[in-house]
Amino acid sequence: MRPRRQGSANRYGCGMNRIDAAFVRLKEKKQKAFIPYIGAGVPGIQETVELALLLESKGADVLELGYPFSDPMADGLVNQAAANRALEKGVDDEAYLGMVKAIRAKSQIPIVVFSYLNPIFRLGLDDFARRAKEAGADGFLLVDMPVEESSEFQETCRKLDLRLIFLAAPTTTPARLQRLLKEASGFLYYISRTGITGERDGFQADFEEKLTAVKAASKLPVVVGFGISTPEQVNAVCGLCDGAVVGSALVRRTLENKPWPEMRTEIEVLAGRLIAPTKEVRA
């Protein structure tokens, strides 16, 4: 395992957001980003912290940490099950931010708060953003936050040096894409296919054409998620954009009825295989 980076500074200085610094570093190395999504609190709070540190040690560049919601409309069965299990375990805002803080105490991996508008709105968007920043978060991705209604939260994020990440889909019109690219920060998350999250066998027929157009239009890094679950898919995506997001393939293993040491080993092996294509040097 490589040594973990300690403290609050990063190699580009305290003034640079960790998400931005990660993509600068990857561009210098001619590598791509591996961004795992995990559900906070599954299989347990301490295990979530250990899993985040494990994924970083294997080469993860940014972490999406799912804040549980009872009606995650964009998520498939696996991520829905993880959210429900976390809620059953009593994972609330205090527990979630405690995990962020515990990860940050031992790691400088950028952390994205991944959730939906409803649970964060109920906590108070501005107040929760401030608390998340204090705990060590670096950005937000609220799946169902319309870009047209995000100006106030964008301003809050700007003041706190948090990045606000938006989703673009194959059905996104050119005009809306331009709006997303104007308002987004950190990176743009491109959905590989219409529908919900979950493991898939392949991509839609026009995937490469549409992703290439999005990448050409964007000054921000572009990463692809939804349905990415194999090393081959990660490799294909990384040939077209700046990184890959893998969620369900990892989350599914955290739901299995196995002892944590066994589960941890299986995830470590899988993560190594998924991350390897992102570390290839590409022109």
C-alpha cells in the first residue's frame, strides 16, 4: 500500500480544491481518473472509512460518498438496497459527516457528497454545505438538482470552495449542455446511457459519438458513469474522456452476507482490476 497523504495541504498548495488538484495531477501524468462510488454506512461506519482508504491505496483519485435517501430515483436495485440498509442502520447527517471527517483525518482523497436534493434541502442546503466543508468534503453532486434552479447553491459552494458537479445525459440537448458546462465545476459527469445506475454488458450504439461531442465542448474534465462495471468498460471509457465512475459493481459486494475481512479482500482484488486501465499512460 502506498503511504497516505496527511494533513490539509495538497501538492499544489492550500489554495487549490482537491478535485481540481487531482485532475491537474492526472493530466501531468497522462492518466485518467478512477472514481468509485460507495454508500456511506454500508456494511458499517468503520468499514466505510476503511473501504475509502483501501480504494485510495489501490489508486482511486476521487471518492463519491453516497448520502442515503429513501427514494433514489436514478439508482438501480443495488444502490437502492445500500441506501435502505444505511437508513435502517440509522445513518443520518451526523453519522455521514463523521465518516467524511474520519476519512479526511487519514487521507487527502477528494470527497464528493453524492445524494439527492430532498435530504440535503431538509437539512438546509447552505448549513449542510458549510458542515460538509468543515468535515473535509470537496464537492457536491445532487442528482436531481436542476441547473436552472442552482444559482443560490452555486454561490454557497463558490464561497466555501466546494465544486458543484452536474450530470449530462445522452438526451441532453446542445443548448442545455452549454448551460451545464457554464455552471458546473470540478468535472462533468456524463451518464453512459439513459435509465438508472447498475451493471451493464455494453454501451448504447451512439455512446462514442455523443461522448466525443461532449468532451470536445467541455473545458472541464469529463467522466463517465452509470453501468461501468468491468475493466474492459473502464478502458474503453478512458480512451474517450478523463475518467470512469464505478458504483454498483463495488456496492454490490458491500451488501453480501460475508465477514468484513473476506469482503474487503474481494473488493481489493476487484478494485485493482478496475483501476489498472486508468493508470496506463495515454497520449
